[in-house]
Amino acid sequence: MSSKKCANCGRNMKQQFIGLQHCSCGISWMKDTGYFERTGDMVFALERKTIQGKAKQVPVIKYRSNS
């Protein structure tokens, strides 16, 4: 599996989780959503889901609340 190239700066992206890669310029790539820009309130986590009868961990994006 090859590393993704950043759509913004062209550098190689680093993998945080399977299906989620980040670049130091602030762009991320997620398997189901594609390229997007990170914001300060984003939190990346693994969530357990049952897919076709198997328990798998998939990356999700959660947002911090300011309360």
C-alpha cells in the first residue's frame, strides 16, 4: 500500500489509522470522505463497529464542544 500524496503541497501523507492519513500542511484524507482540511476542534478516534458479522475498528471524526 503506497502513501497518499497531499493534494495541497504534494508531500507524502503519514498514516494515523488505517484509512486515515494526515499531512503537516493541515490537509487530511479519509477513506470514505476523501481530502479535507483539519480544524482545531476535530478529534480523530477509532470506533468499534460490526461489519458483516465481524467487529472492526473504523476511524471517526468527533468535534469538541465549547461548553
